[in-house]
Amino acid sequence: MVDVNKLEFGIETFGDIVANEDGSLKSAAESIRQIIHEGEIADKYGINVIGVGEHHRPDYSVSSPETVLAAIASVTKQIKLATAVTVLSSDDPVRVYERFATLDGLSNGRAQVMLGRGSFTESFPLFGYDLTDYDDLFNEKLSLYDMLRTEKAVTWSGKFRPSLKNQEVYPKTENGELETYIGIGGSPESIIRAVRFGYKVIIAIIGGQADRFKPYIDLYHKAAKQLNMPEYPIAVHSHGFIADNEDEALEVAFKNIKANFDRIGLTRGWAPMSREQFDHETQVGSFYVGTPEVVANRIARTIDLLDLGRFDLVYGAGNQTAAQRERMIELYATKVIPRVKEILKAKEAAK
Amino acid sequence: MTIKRVGILGAGKVGIVLAGLALDAGYEVRISGSGTVKKIDLIIKTLVPGAIASENRDVVENSDIILLAIPLSRYKNIDPQLLKGKLVIDAMNYWWETDGIREEVLEPDSTSSEQVQAYFKDTTIVKAFNHMGYHNLQEDARPKGNPKRKALFVTGDDHKAVDEVAHFVDTMGFDQVVHYNLADGIMTEPGSPLFGASLKYDELKHIIDHFNETEFGKQVAASQK
Ligand SMILES: NC(=O)c1ccc[n+]([C@@H]2O[C@H](COP(=O)([O-])OP(=O)(O)OC[C@H]3O[C@@H](n4cnc5c(N)ncnc54)[C@H](OP(=O)(O)O)[C@@H]3O)[C@@H](O)[C@H]2O)c1
């Protein structure tokens, strides 16, 4: 059963390039600075987490999310600082630990590691990895990261990285452990893997009805019981856009989310998104688009249905203006989140 | 042949969705991954209760029709002898993100299903279920006659086998647009306007019938010259 008082709400950005009011695009540098400002706004309004993605492409501004998070740390007090996600398979777990431990230090323990594949793969050739090794890379690097996370001397050897012999890695954190999530898509095996490591799970629901993930969440809880591992409430992230006016919200979202998905689709051979698909996603699927009331109702339904502990809304897809992005964050924090809690509390009382 | 028992090789995203559809259609379902039963047992029990988690050999020996739902880069890990004499649906596509570089997986001068057929030379291959995303396969299956019913492209060289598979697709919840030419599988491969699309019969048929006029169709035609 959802514990409304413990529910967490986050926003996440992939670092999309921000648009000027006249439709021209800002530079990557300007887009990065905009994210810092948005982190500040989110913190001011009490949003629990901000997640920043890692991409190595022209259409996204952030390849080094911890640096961006460090800047956000310096202008915020409460908000947790997460990556969405860190592509562990093409990274060095020692460096991942070091960067996050540093972020954790300078933010007073607010760093949150989210490990996963991410939705792109360009980091593989960039850092000299073979995509077909994807699973082996992730498993091996996760096993090393898991040892580093104990913050004790590590002795380890594997295929993709030089061995470590009784090696201490610094700095140590004040909490003694970095909060860590595994980000997963639709693969049941990755749920089992997250359970085996005892990490929290955040599911990326980027298309289709949230309902179809219910069995996956059952799987998580069953596997945790069977393997005698800790069970945490599941987190979900999905795309969304909120505006004061329903038509405006739909129009901006259709233009931007479609542009974003179609551009990705082009490199993957997907057909472009039709209006019918988009409407389906906003009505019963996984795009949370509309006025605060509409979006709050849909988020509340998903949280209740999947028994979630956290919901992150991915914002800024495509090329939105700073005003659109900031207004959305404000509406999410001041209208949507309180309304979601209200709906869920009423539901609880009725049970 | 009446199909009663369905075997699925590949217990990933697509394999599990297909297992669920086959159970709903009333078939006896067996499914395997690349490893042991133990590795997939809990997953199968939880996500598709009623399907029998097994290993490739057992799946093949105890099924009337087999679905290949593994990454394309892995099909050569299956011994062609294992599928000898079987009716097999190829639900695979070349997908660079998991399969790696195309030249290492596929010869440049033919389509993926033709190469799968050449490898499993004593097997009857029909291509189907490959062009719709797994969550659409799961959510869009509908009984015959339902106005929201979507369609799948079914193609293969063996007339009778194609008709059998088309009937099977019908029982799984989709209309069918049928061709009798395995090489036409290219019409639904990545890059095609049909890849990742979930369309009704008329829409699917229209694009198939006018494939040569699509951007992708033109590219394919140009590369065949
Ligand atoms: N994803 C889609 O929306 C979609 C839609 C239509 C068609 N397809 C096609 O369907 C195929 C599978 O895709 P997917 O997304 O389901 O991939 P996936 O989630 O990665 O699953 C692949 C499955 O195949 C298994 N496997 C690998 N080698 C095997 C072997 N030799 N014998 C038996 N099982 C084996 C894997 O098991 P292990 O983990 O044990 O290796 C895994 O269970 C691909 O060719 C894809 O192009 C995908």
C-alpha cells in the first residue's frame, strides 16, 4: 500500500537543448546553465530529486552529469542529486564511485547513483566498447561497483578492466554508502539482477500503459522474498508536460515529444510517431500531459496501481523554451504533487 | 496440421509477450532462454503463469510450431539439426543496438530471414511478429472482428506454411497481410515505415501494396540494382 507521507517526487532532464522564444536554439552551454537554474527552482518548491541524464550526442547538452549536479548542489539545500542514468557499461566503476563520492561530500550526502543502460548507445564506440558485450559489461562493472560501494579495500579482477588488489578508493562518504538505484526498461532479467544486488529499482516507462508493468513489480517483490534480499518501493520515470491550459499543453508536448522520439527513431529505424499514438500515450499511456489536474489524476492512478514509492517526471523533451520548462516545474511542484497526495489520501480513506 | 502446442525460443521481452498471447489463445506453451530453467523459472511463473519454463531441446521436441524470439546475432548458437523438419516463425530483426555491426551479422546481399532460412535449411521459416513493438503486441491483440484489431505482416516461401502461420496469427489476436515470398520480410525491417508501427489491416495493406513508393522501398530497390 502506498505510504503517501513517504512518497517522493522527482524531475529528470536528459539535457535537451533549450529553445529561444523565436524558435532558434540556445547553445549547449546555455542549456546547461538553464538546468542549474531549474535545479534551484525545483529545490525552492520542495521537489525531492533532480535527475540529469548522460548523453554524448549533438541534441543533448550534458555528457558529464555529475559536474552539472555539483553546480546544482552549490545553489540548493534539500534536493537529491541523481544521474538519469549513468551508463555504467561504458564507464569505469572506480571513476563512477569517485565522482559520486565527491558529489556526495560537497552536497552533504545528497548524491544518488542511478545505474543503467540509458536509452542510447553512442557511449559504447566512444569509449571503445562493443555493444554486443552489453550484458557482460554491465554485469562485470556492477559487481565491481558493488564492492566499491562498501567503501572498503577492494580486490577484484575481470575481463574489461585492470584488476585491483586490496585497493582503497577515495573519498569515503559520510553515510558510509552511496544511495544506488538500477534503472531498468522492459527486461525481466534486469529486475532479477537488481534484486540480486539489493539495489533500489527505477523503471523507465516510456511507452504504453503503466498497467503492463504490474507483473514486473510483482516479480521484483517475489524475487526479493525468494532470494531473501531487501525490498524497496519501486520508482518510475515517464515523460510529461504540464501547462495552465490543456490545449497548449497538448500542442507543445506533441510538437516536442514527437520531434524527440522521431529523431531517436530515425537512427533506430522506427516509424515516426502518429497523432493517434501520441493521443493514446497521453490518454492512457505513459505521457503525462495536460493541466495540473489532468496530470495529477494520471500520476495518482499510476502510483496507486503500481504501488510506487517515487515518481519522476521527465521534462524538457525536444526543444522547449526556458519559460515552458520553468512553468512546468513550478506547476508540478505547487499544483500536481499536492493534488496527487490529496487524491491518494482520499483513496486511502475510502478503503 | 492442427497447432496445439506452441514453443518459444527466447524468454526476453518479445518471447514473454508472445507466450502470454499464446496462453490466452488456449495453446500449451513452452519457453526457453539461452540458459537453464532455473534462470527463467521465477520470471515465467510470475509474468506468464501457465507457460512451461524449459530448455531449447525440450521446447522444440514438444511443440507443433516454434517462435524464434532471440537476438538476430544469436541464432547461429542454435544447432540447425534441432529445428529440422519444424515449422518456425522468425520474429527477429537486425537491431544494431543489440546485434552490433551489420556486416558481422548479415551478408549485405540478402535479407535477415533469408539468411535464417539458409542456416536452418531443413526448417520451414515464416516471418511474422517482427515489426510491432512488444508492448503493442501485448496491448493491441484483439479478437477477430473487433474494430480496434491491428494487423501483422506474414510472409514466407512455403505456401501451406504461410497459411498455417496466418491462421496462427489470427488466433493470437491479429489480422494478417500475407505474402508468399520470404525476401519480402525486408518490407518490415528497421527503416521501413512499418517497423515499430501498430496499424489496422487497411493501413498495413496499403503500405505493403505501395512499398516501392516509400522512402525505404526506394532505398531497397536502389540497393538491389
Ligand atoms: N523488442 C521488441 O519490441 C521486438 C518486437 C518484435 C521483434 N523483436 C525481435 O525479437 C527478438 C528478441 O527481442 P527482445 O527484445 O525480446 O530481446 P531480449 O529481451 O534481449 O530477449 C532475448 C531473449 O533471447 C534469449 N536467447 C538468446 N540466445 C538464445 C538461444 N541460443 N536460445 C534460446 N534463447 C536465447 C535470451 O536469453 P538469455 O538472456 O538467457 O541470453 C533472452 O531471453 C529480436 O530479434 C528482436 O529484433 C523485438
